[in-house]
Amino acid sequence: MATTAGPAEAAPRPLVKIKKIKTKTAPYEGKALVKPVVRVRGQVKVLSKTLTVKRGKKVITRNRAKVRLNPGTYRVKTRVKFQRWTVVDGVREYSTVKTRVKSQKLKVKAGQRPNRTDPISTWDCPSWAPIKGNGDSMIYHMPEQSFYDRTKPEECFRTEGAAVAAGYRKSKV
């Protein structure tokens, strides 16, 4: 039985691929960090990875390595400059600079409010976190309870579950 040798397997071609940036979620009242997502394979040297971001017709930022964005919808253009290289007589020789560009729509979602926060004044909690937590006694008070107006909160909670998870128990009156 004769075997024939097939062609020798060539090394994988150098490859630079710009991947889609996934939907981001910004922290509550904060901004999301966005960076280019690039996959490189083979004998390639990446010189730069930049983002240009537009919201509507307005350019938010141009040619930045990373960007912090508020919640919203954007057009993002990722640009990668790179060179391929080969080894000749033990020395790397580089090709001319090449560029890849990919444009995409990016959505940055708003983060959820925290389950607990500090009081806004000595006696009051914010409207979105109305449950008062008394740290000395580890008791929480709901707005409809009798001692609610006479309680100075150390912490304010969004839900009863958040207060219980923090180790508080419900007031009996």
C-alpha cells in the first residue's frame, strides 16, 4: 500500500480581525469604559487601536485608545494599524503599515441604582430608597410605620430584602 505525502501544511496566515464591541452597562450615575476588541494571529505587530465615537451627527471623541461613555446609543468606528513581519537572516523585516476599519452601533445601558445608600440629610432618605436603617439597633423602619418620622437613619434601603440582607430586622411598631 503506497502512501502519498500531501502538500506541507503552511503556517497560518497573519490575521488582524476587529471584533464587535458588546453592549456595555455603565455603573449607576457613571460611565462605561469602551476599548477596541482586536484579535491578532500570526506574525503581526499592532501599531495602534483607536476609536472614533459619534452620537447622532456629533463626534464625541476621535482616535482614542479608550473612551468613557454615558448611557445611550453611539456609532463607533474602530481603526487598527498594523504591520506584518518576517524573519530574514535572523532580523525582523516589517511590511508597510496597513489599516483595518470596522464601524458598528454600540448601546451603553444605564446601571441599576444600588440597594443601599447614605441618607441625604440627618432625618431623610432619598425617595428611591425610603427604608430607614438604624445601625445601633439593627432595625429598619418602613414609611408607613409609627416610628419612621422619629428615626435618624444611618443607612437607607431600596427594598426590604436589601435591609434584611444587610442584617437588619423589621420594626415591630
